[in-house]
Amino acid sequence: MILKTLASNMSSDGLENIGWSPRNSAERVLMALKMHGAMSASAIGEAMGATGEATRQQLARLAEEGLVAATSQANGVGRPTQSWALTAAAQARFPGTHATLIVQLLEVVRSSLGEGGSGQDHRRPRSRHQNRL
């Protein structure tokens, strides 16, 4: 698996998993929830470029398979808002890439600062009272 990042932007926005691409709409729903956390059906549909109804149908199928679960939140007057999230079974479908990411970040730091770090003393300067002791 290859991850690439833009050197000027160290946020996760620049990370891209080139070795994996969702093939069908159900996988795209799961990926959207993995990347963004709990979302409403309309927000998922918007992120995928699909209608809310098509997204709700996918969510119903995924819920039957035990891959997503909905929670309801009351927001004043009207129907409660349903928020969809991945279940533990769905989370298990995604490879754990935290270790790979940490190794890559350490390599970037090592190449930027050298093997021994920056070589500078980053401790707080001593006050004149500490110097007298």
C-alpha cells in the first residue's frame, strides 16, 4: 500500500490510499462513514453524489448485514434526525494502517531533522535565579 502526502500540508487531507478503491455504492457508503464518522443519509448521499433515497436504500441493506447502525437525535419539533455509523463488523473490514502511517511520519521527521534530531536545545532558558544556584 502506498500513501502519498503533500510536504506543505501534514494534515490527513493529503493522505491518499492508492491501493484501494470502493467498487460499488455500498462500499462507497462504508468508506464515507469510515472517513467522516457518523452522518445523516442525506449527508452521505451528498458526499457520494447520490440521492438521499438511493443512499437510504443502501443503508437499509448494510444495516441488515450488520455493517451500519442508526441512532436517532431529537432536534426540536419534527422527526428525529437519524445518524448512521459503522458497526464493529464494518470497522473490521478496513485494514489497520495506523502503524504504517506512524512509520511514514517518523521517516519524514528523520529525513527533515536528521537521525539525531535538530541538534538544538529546546529546553526553556534558565532564569538568572536558576543560574545562581
